[in-house]
Amino acid sequence: MAINCNNNNNNLSLFIFLFCFCLASLIIPSQGDYKSWQTQYPFIRKSSSFSSPSPPSSSSSSSSTSSVRQKGYDYIIVGGGTAGCPLAATLSQKYKVLLLERGGVPFTNINVSLLANFHLTLADISPVSPSQFFMSNDGVYNARARVLGGGSSINAGFYSRASESYVKRVGWDAKLVNESYPWVEKQVAHEPVFEPWQRAVRNGLLDVGISPDNGFTYDHIYGTKVGGTIFDKYGRRHTAAELLSTANHQNIDVLIHAKVQKISFDTTGKKPRAVGVVFKDENGVQHEAFISKRRGSEVIVTCGAIGSPQLLLLSGIGPKADLQKLNITVVHDNKFVGKDMQDNPMNAIFVPFNRPVKQSLIETVGITKSGVYIEASSGYGQTKDNISCHHGIASAEIGQLSTIPPRQRTHEAIETYKRHKKDIPYEAFHGGFILSKISFPQSKGELKLIDTNVDNNPNVTFNYFSHKEDLKACVNGIRIMENLTRSKPFLNFTQCDSKTVNKLLNMSVTANINMIPKHTNDTESLEQFCKDTVITIWHYHGGCHVGQVVNADYEVMGVHRLRVIDGSTFSESPGTNPQATVMMMGRYMGIKIIRERSRKAKGGVRVW
């Protein structure tokens, strides 16, 4: 049975909500059986296996793990995410490394590992979920990773490098960058299968003038291209956690379910000096780990754009007045921690198909010169039986298909929805999304602590579209998407009437994709459409900017032996999707640190 663009608005709104954010509770398998992956990764253990040592009293190191714990690690890396895993693997080639991850492992969680279950990971809002839900003060639903591998374990998988101009702007060594990307790609990146819907998008982008056709490439080039993916041809995800397989097993300890509470400092010198971290294990027992007195030993924070500024603030580095309000001892007064937070706003249009389609996430992209990137996804990984039946209040499909905002999901409301769910035609699930992302937003916000509990999300505001240039870029993106839906490749694929774009826009406005008040039937104003339908693409960044919080080598200014290496240091999100560059950055900085330590050691320079 074919479906055209005139299907019931409510049915299509349900599917729009399905894609944009999945916010209902879901009972899923735990984050991996502890024993099943231990053979391949024997250095990964539960954090409760750690015995807190006394502070280090010697500058020497030992190959014995117990001895290392007594004398301290060369590097303690906080956050086993997209940057932390490659960084730890690289540094372990020469030094003793402790990697602390607050979540579990991704290896045997099918909702992490399988492309078909991508939406289900985001639907799980339980305390042990690999995805931690938060909502910004703007009213936009968002998520942060809570699992080894970080964002690479919960994202849509697209792999695309940063542009050469980006590398030049941030001051990276281009030669080392071009050596670090292939190191990542050899282990986790793949050429996508390239599904029919993605082909229609590619052909449509070229038809509306986003050219040339650059074919398959990891490189960031103006025009239309097919990018890489961390999903292999069988639909299995390969996360940054797999980069740990290259680590020196004798030199690395990885502790999961290790929730770092704060960084410890020695404040007796002219500048505070990081000496270790305090963390709680999965049983709530508190431990302390220390770095050694060996030259160059450091604590490195790789907790992401939300977690890194949050941890600095909890550790006493940030605006003095804000810290004192929460009775946090001030280690270093820095007014820039948590400031200039940015998110790349995204808007989406749902396009119904005339046939079932295979699920696909991001595979092709139009890189325009008008400040936007155009991407697409399609399909839904649930069977027909699952869609036509319900499985109680913890059911994924109820949460994903319901038009009930999360704050109003009472048992009574869910029961009402379940009674009407059987009337939803299965054909309503045959469709895809066109996505428009603003490439370099100028609107800025901030992050502040709500309390001193590291488990709680901080207060985050992105101030979407507060800068007029962002609104202008969004309108450009909507117009490109309008033209795309009218292009011949799209019309052949969807058999939609080319005059129904406004109806598609209105369906997007009525969907509960955020908590922002809606202005329905106002698609004549594309500016208002942008504001009403803004969602995130999870590319938020900032909070620990270079030149404000860290220096060019990512060392935290005002203190010794502490760095931040992740997306919180970015003033722009690299490439069309940042994960490739964040993984590269971990490898890049690991090599750079090893080389710098070697050079200074040979020169007799003391490394703090």
C-alpha cells in the first residue's frame, strides 16, 4: 500500500518524534557481561577492584600493578570516551596509565552494538543507561554518553574528517594529524553500504546544485559526498573503546563504573598542582588514585563538553563567586570555565515513502558554502508486530511514538495512547528525514553547576538563534531542504506531490520534538519554523576554550599537571560530524605528549 504526503498529520508527527528523541524508560540488557570480553581486554575491571593507595613517595615506576598503585600512575585519564580511549591506548605504549570511566562497557549491549537498535539506546533513561538524558534551558532534549567509548557508542556513526583549514586554524601539526586519522580509521571506520534512500539524497543534493560529486571520502570537501561510518556492513558498531585493543596491556588499567568526584590538588606551592582524583566505585565506596612524582605525570580530563567543565568546577577551578555559593573550595579563579558553550542547531523534515525502506543513519552529506550541512536518515528498526503491539509502560515504542511530552507521561496518559495505537497504519513508518545542521553557529551560552553531585546534569543553556546570522543560516538550510523534496530523484522515490512542502513543515512544527511553545500553521515564516523545530545533533562543544581555560597544549592555565583534551576545548565543531576528529585528537595528543616528554627528558628540562 502506497503512502502519499496527505496521510494523517498526527501519524506522521509520531514518527518525527520517534527519530528526534526517544525519551521513555526502557528495560534493556545491562551494559555488558563482565566476563565475556575480559579475554580481549584483561585490563578493564570493575572500579571496586581498585585498592586506594597512599600518596606516592617515590619518583620511580614499576611494572607491577600493585606497585604502580602505591607509587602513582604517570597519567590518570578521567573519561573513557571518544578522546580518552585513543589517548590512553597511545600513552600506555610508554607510560603507566589509569583510565577511569563512569559507565559500563559497550561490547555486549545489543542496543549499543547494532545499528537497528540505535533509537533504543537513546530511549533508555534508566540510571545504568549508556545515554544520560538532559534538557537544556532552551527546552531542547539532549543526551550525553555514559559508557566506555563515549559518544561513539551512542551516536549515528557518521565518520568525516575536519577540513584542512580547520586544522590550520587550531594550530595542529598537519603531518601528525594526517598520521593520526588513518590510525583511527584502520580500526573503526568503514565505507557504508549506501542504501537506496541515501542514494536519492545524494542525487537530489547534486540536482539542486550542491556540487561537485566527491564520491566516497573521509575528507571534508565542499559539494556532495558519501562519508565513512563506524557501522560495518553487518550493521555492527565499532566504538572508540575498541582502540584500547592497541594499548600496552602491562601499562594500562581501565576501571569502569568509576565516578570521579573531583581532582585532588597540592596547594602548598606557588601554583596548585594536580596530584590525583577521588572517585566512587559501583558500590558507592570512595577511592583515591594518585599520579607519580615522575617528571611529566599528569591528570588529563576527557569527559566531553558537558563533563569536563563540570569536573573542573567541582574541583574548584572556575568563577570564584559561583564556587563559593556551593561551598566549593576555590583552587583557581577562572571566570571562563563553562562559558561560551555552543550547540549546532538542527532542523528536520519528515518525508514519507511509497515503499518500505531499510534503516539507514547518516551516510551522505551536502557540504554547502551557505553555512549549513544537509544529511539524511531513514527507517525504523522495529518489526511490524512490535509496532502494532505494546509491552507496557516501559515499552520503547510507546515512548518513541507517543505525542505525549515526557513530563506528562502518566500511567493514565500511556493507557489512553495504547488504546489508540492499534489504529496507526504501519505505512506511517515508511519514511526518512532530511536534516539541516548549522555548521558554525555564533550563538553562545553557558554551563553552571546546580549542585555538587557529579551524577546530576549541570545547568546548560545554548541560546539557540540568539545571533541573527544563525537564523539566516537556518533559513538557507530549510530552503535547500524544500528544493530537495521537489527534486526529481526525490519525487521518483517518494511519489509525493511537489506542492506539499508546507504541509510537511507544519507536521514538523506540531510534533513534540522539544519543549518550546509551537506556532503551528506559520510556515510562511521560516525564521519561526527554525525556532519552533530546533533540535540537537549532539555536536555541542565549548566550556574549556583554548586561550581562556587551557593553553595551546591543552594544559589548564593557573595550575600544574592538569590538561583537558576533548570537544570542550573546541570553538567550532570540526567537519560535518566531530567524532572522527575527537578520536584523532586523542591519538594526536598522545603522540605529541610522548614526543615532548622525550625531548625535555633528553634536554634535562624538568617537566611539571
